[in-house]
Amino acid sequence: MEINILSGALGAEVSGFNLNTITQDNFEKLNTLLLEHKVIFFRDQNISSEELMSLGSLFGPVEEHAYVKGLDDFPQITRIVKAANEKNQWGEGWHSDVSYDVTPCKTIILRSIKIPPVGGDTVFSNMELAWETLDQDIKDIVENKNALHTSNGSKFFVEDYSQMESNGNIGEKYSNEHPIVRIHPETGNKILYVNPTYTKKIIGLPKKESDALLEKIFKHQEKLDLSCRFKWTENAVAILDNRCTQHYAIADFYPGRGLGHERIMDRIAIVGDQPF
């Protein structure tokens, strides 16, 4: 097994490791790599949907998406499709998946099925490092405060994507409060746990003050120093620790310039715990 570090902030590409042969016995090695690098990548993985589910279940129970219909045979697998004539990309904007849930997912596994020749990279960012490097005056304000996270509703996940089908949950928006600084349950590290997509307000602050402070925090979180970028190839797998990272699917698809390509990914999410 070889490890290639992708940046000084986070991320490693692992070779010589077949994910379809992972068992509970050697899972500890995989989880140790994930805790160290926060997102790990594997290329040329001939892994079926059933094997993808088995891999995910080693991390914990696999959950269905709140708004999007999964595959018929595997409803916990969300197939993410960007049609060739679409510019929008599912997962645009910095976010931590389902941070609006009571128990946001702990791990996300992505499998690439069809990758365009140009465009469609994903950027990942280290929110432990974001906390470490945050200005002390902002730390002093937010360390013991909570923030409100809201899901944005079903249209956010399906309206701009012709191949993404609603599961019928079209009315409800989910909102929950979480600590702005959460503790990683396995490492004990502090995490800056807000994100521009779902975090709406700092509890206990007037709206104007909350908006201004969140804007400063979001700008800090978006620094390239905190990130790594992964160029997808077909049959690649990414495993990310959703508790301490954010990610951004880059929508650099311009059909009018001859860069309209279909992109297909599969996603599963593992149930997490309530942030504290």
C-alpha cells in the first residue's frame, strides 16, 4: 500500500488497496487513514453497488437521502447525475452534508461512474485546521455558541437537475441547532462546524451581527490553504470524514463552449451522532 499526500491541509490518495475486499478485520487500517487524512481517495476500484453498501456498513448504518430517491435495488445509494446540457452541479458551494439533521452523517463515500474529460473536480477543506487558524477575537465570540442549520427544502436538491428524482418529501424543511465548535468523537479535536450552504444564524446574536460574523467565518473557511483538490477518473472512490471537512463540487461545465458533459456519481452516507 502506498500513500500519496495531496496537500499540507488534508487528503491522501491510496494505491494498492482494494475496497471490495475490506472486512471488519482490516477496517481499522482504513479508518486510521481516514482519521489522519480526513479524505482518502482510491482509483481503479471495480466495486459493485452491493460491495459499496458493504463498505459503508463497516462505518455504521447507511441512511437514505432526505429528499432524493435512491436506486431501486439500493435506496440508500443516491445516484448524482448532471446531464450533458446542464451547467449546474449537485453539491455546488461549500457544505458539510446534512448538517441540518439532528445527527449529521459521519462519513460520505462517493464512487465515480462517468467522468467528463474536462471539469467536475471536487475540492475538500479541513475544518479542524479552519478552527486552529481562525482569528482569536472570533474564537472568543463563537466558542460556546450554537448555530442554526436549515436544509433549504426539496427543490434545492432536485429542481435544477433533470435526472435527480424526488422521493416525495417535498414540503418539509429540517432545521437544527449545533455547536459552532464541535468535538470530533474519535480524535477529540475541535472543529469549526458552520458552512455557507446550510448555516443560517448564530443563536443569541442579532441578525445583523450574526450575518456579519458568519460572513467573516465563511470567508476564512474558503481559504485555499485549508484545501485539497481531486481530479476524478472513472471507478474512483472518495471516503470523507463529514464531521471535520467541507467539500465543493466545481461546476465548471459550459455547454455553450463545448464543455457540456454528463457526469455520474454514486453517494452513500453513514449515520453520525449528535454534535457536541
